[in-house]
Amino acid sequence: MTQGNFNIIRWNEEFLSFLRPGNQPERLGHELVQLPDNTCLALPADSVRTLPLSVAPEEVKHLRRALPFMLEEALLEDVAELHFANEPLDSDRQAVAVVRRQTMSQWMSTLPEALKELPWVSEALCLPWSSGYCTLVFETDHVLVRWGEASGSRIERSLLPALLNSLPTEHVSIVAYCSDEDVVRATIPDALHDGLQIRQGGLSEALLLASTDTPGPDLRQGEFAPRLPLARWWRLWQRVVIALAAAVVLKTGASAVDYVNMKREDVRLRQAVQQSYRRVNPKGAVVDVEKQLNRQLAEMGAVGTHGAFTPVLVELLSALAEVGDIELTSVNYTGGKDMRVNFSAPDFQTVERVRLALEARSFNAELENSNARKEGVVARLRVENR
């Protein structure tokens, strides 16, 4: 057996058999093992009629629709009940296979799913053939015959002489595979014995000399063309799909919970913002707190300041704490660049120390007023950020 030979699976209505060239048939169950890539399904040739057909190159693109009408006169059955398949032999010839639609539907519903992915061919076209030869394979009750590149059939042994006599005269050489040479010579007409070659064996041995190309045409065309193997893909990927679906559901649930929590938090924050705003401005409608507050601050002159009030106040208190013995009375700030600071000190020297401490902190501090009292000195400084 050469590496290029193809293998076949035969369908005998009752069981499947796997046939490797040069080997005995292996009976298969419906749970098929892994099949080699170069395997095809050989269907009974008495149910599949094959023939060559001359077709002009410009007619090929319309051939599928035209085939029933081109062969209507050569067929006894209604073409509406027949399925047609074709495959090119050369530029102007096509190999055509014809089978009943009902038979194709029966095979489709009966055969295992794995076989629906293999090429479906006539078993007769699996035989070896060359110009000027006719190949016969004798089986128990029937004979497989191939007499042309796209011509072959399976017939009863008693009908073989009539078929051989009807073949064109150029088919003078017959190659017969059998297990009983006497049966072959008794069946084949005497006029054809001169070119007769008898070889021991059956279809398995004949496949050793067959072409390495998968025979055609493939019957799985048109409405019977292969479909995507969704069931097999589902068996392979169902665990992954289920895991992904579970992950998506969990992620969606977690996202929904996060969304609900964030929405509640957003509501609480908005309520807190409004409450804070109401403490500053208890009147009026609240639409956009930030914009409204910025606009109100701008109207009060806060936009024109050169420095923020809080940092200045922190530096002021730090300077007073540094000097010590100071009692802050009030701080007047109207949104401008400076502020007035009123405080009490033990003496005038302490007031001056406060001013110098502010000067050291990058402020302009000017003494505007000071008064001596029994308990000390009351002073007012004008403080401006440089």
C-alpha cells in the first residue's frame, strides 16, 4: 500500500466496513474511530448512476441548474425526484452522478454524523481504470464494473455478459478480480477471453492500483452539501462555553451590584453637598452647587484676590503663637488683598515682635493703631500678602 492510496468505507445497508488497500475489511460500529484523512464513503453503485457529459466551457457556470434538463431524455425517472452532482474531467467534459433524492435523504438520516463530513462517491468509480480497459470485481452475488473515466455500476452476475457485449468495441481488455477463476471465465463471453486478465483478490487488492486522487463526483452537493459540524463543535467546546457563560453572569451580577452601590453613594454625596451648600446659602433653588457657589464667590469679589484666605490665616496664627502672650481679638477680611488683625499684647515691644514675625513670613505688616491700657496694649495691624 502506497501512502497516496485512499481508503474507503462501504455502506451495505446493514453495516459499515472500513477498507484499506491490500487489507481485509474491518467492520465498524456507529461509534467511529479516528479515520485517516484520505478516506471516502463508497456508496452502492447500483443506486448511483454515473456518466460523462460534454459541456461547453461557457455553460459550466450554469451547469447545476441545467443538468436535469440536459439529461431528462436519458433518464426514465422524473428529474424532479433526482439529485445531480458533477465534477470536471477536463475543460469540456464533466463527470455526472445521479441518485434519487429519497435515497440521499435516507442515507443522510441513517449514516453516522462523522461520515457526513467525508466525500460521498460511487463505489464503482473507486476501481482502477485506464483507457482501453474494463475493471471487474466479482463479489458474492454482484459484480462491480468500471468501463470508463466516469462510467461504472454494480450489477447482478447474470447480467454481466449483456453489459460487456454492449460496451464500445475499444473495451477489449478486461481485468477481473476474483477468488474463483472458473466462475469468471464462465461468466464473461468467450469473445472477450483473449484480452482477459484474472487477478486473485477483491476490491481491497483493486484499490492498490487505483488513482491516488479521491474519486468523484462528490454527491454532497446542492441541498445535500456538508453543513457546519455544530454538534461536534459543541461537544468539544461546551465546557469552555459554559465556563465563559458562568463568568459573564458572575461579572454582570458583580457589576450590577457595584452600580447599585455606587448609585446609592452618589445620592448620599449629592445630599451631603446640598446640605453643605445650604449651610452657606440657605435660600434659593439648588441646580448645580459648584457653579452656583463659584458664581456667588465671584460676585463677592473672591475671584480678584491674590491669595487664599486660609493659608494667610494659618501663617498669621503661627506668627502669633511664635511670639506668645498674644490674645487675638478679631480678623477682618472682605475678600481683598489684605486683612485687619486686632489683638492684645503685654507691651509695645511684643506688638513689634508680632509685626516682625509676619514680615519674616513674607507678609507686609503695618501697624495702623495701638493704645495702651491698664492690662497692656491693644493694637491693629494691616497684613497684606506679598
